[in-house]
Amino acid sequence: GEQRKPPLPILQTTLQWAAGFARNLGAEGREELERFGADAQAMEAVERAQRLRLEAAACAEEARLAEVQQRPASKAAERAEALAAERGRIVTEALGMIERWKKHSKVAHELVGALVSMAETGGDEFVGEMDRRGVAVVASMVADVWARRPQVARTALQLLAAISIELLIQHIEGAVDSDINIVHLGLEVLNRAIRMRGMAAIDEAATHGGREMLDTVEGAMGGNPMVSLHLLNLRRRLKKSIAKSLRPKKAARLPAEDVVRLKGCFDAMDEDESGYIDVTE
């Protein structure tokens, strides 16, 4: 028999037909028609997000094939330029859609999920494109808007982590005084990211203030059982890193008279005036 049409085309056709009668409807009927129209647009956006995910996967696969194929230098450069343009088009379209649909949970979730998939399958090229186009800012915004919807916020934070561990750490710190949901989900995402990516991600977290962030969170929310569990796991992982933090250390604040007293004690013990105190001294 005849195949059934997918729901979206049926809804679109019905809405086009109903639009001709809109002027004959009452206020309630027109409001209902507008709601159906908004639903149709959201469904269309979800379908487009899914297609963008597939287009990105195809682009990434073509880039991988291009690396192993033997082509003249001019042709290879031309193909690389075309692939870069395709990546830019895909990311730009997804970014524009997120900015439009960031307050619609289902569409926003589908779009950030598509970008996470692009980062995972497309590698550094797609991640770099997202970084250049400011996707991290939008990911942070979506996470904050949907902090009470863990599924949406978690995916947005995963996107942020894919772009920059440093930015994820900063986002967690920024939420310490305002939103335990973001802190909890952010720690969960950070744990997963460094577990999956290994030592390089652990060093990146340590370098960009991961240990300091854990201290800040523990001081503010250490009594929360789930937060404490994430902190414990992260501390255990960060212990594996010998990377030093790039954050400036907080200077110890001592009264001037204490500084003078300490210097006097040091000078008295440093009998050979070597500038340091050895065991015999």
C-alpha cells in the first residue's frame, strides 16, 4: 500500500490549508493555530539539526579519505580549502540555529548534541572551527538557561568541554555562588572528559586551574554528597599530573613588622651569608 507520510509534512500541509480559514477563527482558534505553527517550526529545526549532524560526519569522513589519497599538491590544497569551507558552513548554520532556538529545550538539546557529535567525529578541525566562531559562549548560555533540565544542560557543558577544558573549569567556578546544578553537572562532565581523553586532558585541567577550582567548590559546597563524590574522583585523577597551574599564586599577606622579623631570623641563621639555610645552620 501507499507509504504513510512523516508527521512533519502532514502537519505543514494541514497548517497551510488551515491558514486560509484563519480569519474566520476566533481568538482561541487563532492562538491554537499559531501554537501548531510554532510546533511545526520546532520539528523542522530538529530535523535540520539531525541532517547537519550527518553532513558533518560526511565532511569528516571525506577529510580522512583526503589524508590517505595521493593527489597533486594543487588538488589537495583545493580539496582542503573546500572541506574547510564546508565545516565553516555547517558550524555557522548550527550556531545561528542555537541562537534562535536556545529557549526551546528540545531544539536546543538537539542542536548542541549535533555539535558535540561533530566535535567527536570531526576532531580538531571541527573543534577549531567552533572555537573560532564562538560556540563556547553559546554553549555556556544554553547550559545556564536550562540548568534545571539536566539533559540539556549536561549536553551543553559537554560541548563546552569539547571546545575547552579551561572554559569549562571557569564556568563551574562562576556558578559556585549561584547554581549548584551547573556545578554538579560541570564536575560530572569534567570527570567524564578527562577520563575519556586521558593524560593530556588531565594535564590541561591541572594547568588551567583545575585544582584551584576544586578547592573553591569544596569550600562552598563540600557538604553536598554528590559534589563531594565528584571532587574526590577529580582530585584522584589530578594527582596523576605533575603539570603546574598557570594561575598566579595568591601572595601571603603579612604585616610589615612580621616580614622584618622573619628576615631578621633568616639572616641570623644564615651565618655564611649564602642566601639559604643548610642543615648545619
